[in-house]
Amino acid sequence: MPEAPLGVLGGTFDPVHSAHLALAQTARAQLALEKILWIPAGQPRHRDAPLAPGADRLAMVELAIAGHPAFELDATEVRSDTPSYTVPTLARLRQSLGATKPLVLLLGADAFLGLPLWHRWRELFGLAHLAVATRPGFALDPAAMAPELADEFRHRQNGAITAPAGALRAFTLVAGTVSATATRSMIKAGQDPGGWLPPGILDYIRNHHLYGT
């Protein structure tokens, strides 16, 4: 019997918001993932540095996933002194979990389209499957991809994720778009972002004076 795949969801989570939870819940349901590891980045190199300290971002993710037994927090990247890159993160997981465990890296469509700018991005396919969240009615279009990414997409799309790595799958995310930047702006302005944040996150932000509160 093939091993159940393990989802991997990385990000700055600055702050963690409802779209992150929706992505994880939808991916687990549609792809039959055993569980999902949430891995906050420590020092990301393909985007601006997080505004909230790592300890606070870890605490917020822990709050957000409380009550979800299939979600686990991996604090390794935040506690590391080295820059956070996805390939070494997956290599670390692969070494820990073994060569046969299917790993599924969860990505939003925008992150996927920017993949050719990532550090050693082609090595991702040897370490994990890639699952990309799309909106209803907006399938991934190779014409919108960089040529090298379009080639990988055509070769790998819709493969089975029962093998350890190498396939590329899309799944439909029926959820509103939430921007961490817009969320931070609302919080700084003293506004309540409402359902954009999981329960307890806004109180944590205010109690710890994050994002200009």
C-alpha cells in the first residue's frame, strides 16, 4: 500500500490569515494528504524580510492551526541562522522522512508562476510533488508561464502523487483573496480585518504591538 502524501506549506505568515487556512484545508481534502506541515520562513531570500519577529509568526501560526489535528508546525527554519530556501528545506524533510514518503509542496498560483526566480528551482521536482492552488474558472495556462516552467508543467501535470516526488497537480481554491499587505495596513489604521484573520490572531497582534498597533 503506498504511503499517504504529506503536504508542506511554507511562507512568511506575516501574519497568517484565512486564505492560508483555506488553502491547507482544501489541499488536504482534494489531494488526500495525511497531514500538512506549516513551515514559517526564517530569512526568506526571494521576498522582503518579514515585519514580525520569527517568534511571533510562529506563535500566530500555532494559534491559527490549533484545533486542526492534521496540521503541524515546523519551527526549524525560523530558528535557523541560515537563509530560508525551499530546496534545502525539502531536502531536510526528505532526509528525516525517508526516500519513499510522498511530499507535496503547496503553492499559490502567483508563487508557482514565479518559480524560475527561485533558488535551484528545478531541484524541487526531485524532492516533492508540486500542488498549485487555482481559482474557479482560471486553470493554469502554459502560455502565461516562462518557457522553462511551461515545459515542466506539460511534462509533469496531473501525475499521481503516490510516488515520492515529481508530479505537478492543480487544485481549485474556492475562497476569497486575502492579502497580508492589506491586512497589515488595516491593522495599522486601527481597522478590524474581520474574517481575514483566524480566531485569536488579531488579539495576539494587538497584545504584542505588531504592525504598528
